[in-house]
Amino acid sequence: MSSSAPRPDQHRSGPDSSPSSDSSRDPEASRRTGEATAERGFLARAGLSWSLHGDGRNVAAGAVVHPQQRLSWPRTIGIGAQHVVAMFGATFLVPLITGFPPSTTLFFSGLGTILFLVITRGLVPSYLGSSFAFIAPISAAIGQYGPGGALGGVVMAGAALFLIGVIVQVAGTGWLSALMPPLVTGTIVALIGFNLAPAAKDNFMLAPTTALVTLLAIILTSVLFRGILGRLSILVGVVIGYLTAVVRGEVDFSAISAAWEAEGLLGLPQFHAPEFHVSLIGLFVPVILVLVAENIGHVKSVALMTGQDLDPVLGRTIMSDGLATILAGSGGGSGTTTYAENIGVMAATKVYSTAAYWVAAIVALLLSFFPVFGAAIATVPPGVLGGAATVLYGMIGMLGVRIWVQNRVDFSHPVNLTTAAVAMIIGIADYTWDAFGIQFAGIALGTAATLVVFHGMRGIALWRGTAGGDPLTPDRASTPHDQASPLG
């Protein structure tokens, strides 16, 4: 037969079935239909429209819940709560180390996550938590200009990150890859982590026993437990270290009672206005290179796990992170970044729904309005921070090394070896340089050295035909993993 049954979205011809005919008979019904359609369109553009995955209760073997899908709301809320737990430990460590109010940082992390979800139209599941890359510049800026100056630096970094996002959205990522090949990106990430080593030691030595217990708890938790508990080793270690500190009399609870007496159960977070100093530009702007690398890595990971092409929204993710960082710095919060901790939750649950991240963001906002909660977090003593920071700062540094390994950077090439060697020593030793009224510290100098030494040496080597070819060529030398076993 040549005719076929009409699809649900097809209308038969005739006066009884024509939408225009219905509208002419009932203008009110037409108005309501138009409003409903506009509302659905708005929700879709804002990333607030999700289809139900299967029966809403189960995820079939080999399947995933895509960002635009969700499970039943009770299950979605439960998964959202897991995301709060996953981001909690790392997000709170930054304000504890830098001295910013924890509740304020939590408030802006929740608000920034909502901003991220709206700007990316619900296509990229991510939580924006505190970035460890800001710890060193914030600490240095507070020593020079106080909290206001540090917040001004955070705003400047956010603005620079937003501009990079705009360029990426318009021009793509090719120019970024040319500016920051794996050798450069890995070096910058590594020197930021290792530059923080003295800060970890300072806190560790204030209470060595508590710090050692915290460190051992983190190490053992990561290998003793599977699933979500193993992924939350930092949080578990901090809790165990905190209990140890309580037993040893190292925790001062007076701040909790003071918060209760001053503000009661509910209250606004403590906001603080930024101050801007040009001399801090060199200290904060290099951080954006780490944030760009983290955003790109996050988007690529989610795209791989969901089978979706997310490259068209990569610029939006960077812009969103930049705006969230500007917002946080404008009110007293730490700079933000997309969180790898939450990727672990998604990998374990196979649920990539952005609905769960809306839940996490709202829960974070609600928790920030409990002053006693923030005061309790602020009582974490230095020994616990020292133990946790020993792991975290080292992890940041080793992430840079991982970038080298994954991209098979050839360190037999003198350009690569010299670039990394110079930059790492500058970053670890925390060299400083005053020029034109601006002080460039270890991270800023290390970043500048990485870019100048690599591109300068590479350009000269290619021009002169020396140094054995292009340093960007991956190392193809066989490794023990690649070689065949003697037994076949």
C-alpha cells in the first residue's frame, strides 16, 4: 500500500484536526498551547528539560544515562547527594588553607555550577569546585595586599579565562594546542603542584602526629575500599585526622559556639569585596592555563564515556568557568574549576545526567546558609591540612607528569628536557622577579619560562636544523610495556 499510518507528530488534513481551526474556535486554548510550547523551549535552552531514561529505575548493562536524560527524581536526588560528598573534601580544603570563609566558597561553588549548567545548556555534566591552582597565588597575594587583593587576582584570572573561552568558541582549539603542546601543559601543571610543597610541610610540622595519621588514612583508604568510598579517600582521611586531632586536644570549638550565638541556625555567608592591583596579574593569570587544561580534559572524558560530540560547547565550558570564577572573586569565594572527583562518581554510576548536578548545586547553596556548618569546617586544624595537602599537592604535580607520559613527550630531545628542567626549578624553588612594578613569583616565572624557552628553542632548532628534529614528535622508543615477554 502506498499510504502509511500517520506519525504522532503528523496532523491529518480537515477542519476537525487542523490546529489553526482549533485555535480559531478557542483562542484561550491556543494561547495556553503557545505558552506551554514557549516554556518547553525555554527549559530546553536552559538545560532544564530531561527525558526519562528507560523505566527511570535501572541502567541496562553497557548503557549510560546521557546528560539530557535522568532517572526517577528520588534516584536523581540520591546521585546528586553523592556528587556533593565527592566535591566536599577538595572544595573545603582550599578555603581552609587560604583562610577564606568555607561557607562563602561553598555558596559560590553551588552558584557557579548553576551558571555553568545554564550556559552550557545542560550538555556537559560538571560540578565547579575550588581550584587548587589558586592556592599559591592567593596565599602570596594575601601576604602582600590582604584578602581583598587576593580576590581581585581571582577576578582577573576569571576574566582572562572567560576571554580564552570566547576565542575557543569562535576559533576552535587549534591555536591553544599550538601554544600549549603537552610538554608545556604538563610542565605548568607540575610546577604549580610542586610549588606548593613548602606550604604542605609548614602545616605538617605544626602537628606531625595528626598529619601522619591523616596521610596514612588517605593512603590506606584509597587501596582498601572500592567504589565511592575509595574515591573519597581525601574526605575519609580528613575525617579520621580530625577525630585524631580532637582526641589530642588540637581542635578549638569556640568558633562554633560563637557562630551559633551571633547568627543562630540560619545566616548569610560572609561576603568580601575585591581590590585590584596590577602587580598581581603575573601571579594569577598563569593559573588559567591549568584551568583550560582541566576544562578540556573534563569535556573530552565525558564525551568519551557518553559517546557524544561535545567539542561544539568546549568554549562555553571555559567561558562558564571564567564567569563563575569572576563571580566567586567578586564576593569572597575561591576560583573554580571543573571537578575530576565527580567524573569518578559518574563513571561508577553510569549516570551523566545534569539533573543530578542541579541537585548537588542546590544542596551546596542550602548548606552555605548554615553558619554553624561553616564554622565547624573552619575548625579543621593545621595538622590535618598538612597531611591532606601532602597528598593533594603531590597529586597536582604528578598530573603534569601524567600529561607527559600519556602524550609520550620525548625527553631525549634537548628542547623538551631543557624547558622542563628550567621551569620546574623556578617553580619549586619559588623564584621571584620584580619588573615594571610587578612581582612575578615562582608559578608566573615558571609559566613564562616554559613558554619562552620551549617556543624560542624550538624555533631556533627548526630554523638551524639542529637538535634532531621537531620536539613535538612523540617518543616512539619501545618501553617495557611495549616489548614482548622473553617467554613469548
